[in-house]
Amino acid sequence: MEMDNKALVLDMLEWIATKPRTHAEVMDAWRTSCPRLQIWEDATDLGLVVREGWGDSETPVRVTPSGREFLESERPRPGKIAARGLDSRRLRASAASVTIT
């Protein structure tokens, strides 16, 4: 999936996926006035998150199955690495050897 703000969209998906969030919470944390960083709009347009109805600000927001799949493909959880057949020790060792300049 190609997008300019992929890292921020993934951050939002992780945040929403950790526990139930209301629309008000999501808007408070992720709304921006910058037209180049439309995190909520991009995530909803791509079908990665959904607002459960159109009630008040307490309406729940959840990560969709497509959003969870995107999140897992881009940021696999440590427990999921083993399930994919990857050697997590090798991944940690290679990550530890990376030098950021």
C-alpha cells in the first residue's frame, strides 16, 4: 500500500487496536489542521478504520480486518514473527547491528 504518511497511519492503527477508542478520542489525538497529514481521512478512505455508526462523539472506532492485515504486514508483533517462520533472534541481532547516522 503506497501512501506518504504510512508511518503515522500505522501508529494510529496500533493505537486504536490496543483498546476500544471513541470517535472523540481518535479525533482529539489524530486530527490535524495540516492538509498534508490527513491521517484519519487516509485511514478511513483506505478502509483501515471504521466508525461504528454516526451517533455522538462516544461512537466506537475500530480497526477493520483490512487495517489489521496492513498493520501485521508492516509491523508484525514479536509473537507473530515466529508464526511466520522467521528467526526472531536473527532479526534482533541484525536490528542491533544497524547504525543510524
